[in-house]
Amino acid sequence: MPVITVNWWQGNDRHARKELVAGITDVVTRVSGCPDDAVTVIVRDVDPDHWGRGGHLADESRSRRGQR
């Protein structure tokens, strides 16, 4: 019974989440051999100001890239 958690930035719509869940489920069932209904995918939308990379918050990094 695999449980997969995906953390990605907020702003993706329902269609994108649905496509992501379907694609992950397809791969996991193909690789593991378990049935679709045994796969759980949790999608967490994270605000960029709650996401850090390289010592900076992601919303700060996006602002700097836009200024270049």
C-alpha cells in the first residue's frame, strides 16, 4: 500500500493535480504490481514563502530572477 507525498508550489489547478495523481499512480502500479486502489497520492500546495532553497525563501528567489 504505497503512499506518495508531493510537495509543490501553490498555483497549480485541479486539472494539473488530477494529471499528476493519475501519472504517479500509473508508474507505481506498473513498477510495484499493486492495484490502482492501493496507491495513495497526497498533493500538498506550499506557498513559496514557506519554501526555502539555497538559504533563501523561494518567493525571494523568484523576485530576484524577475529583476534581472
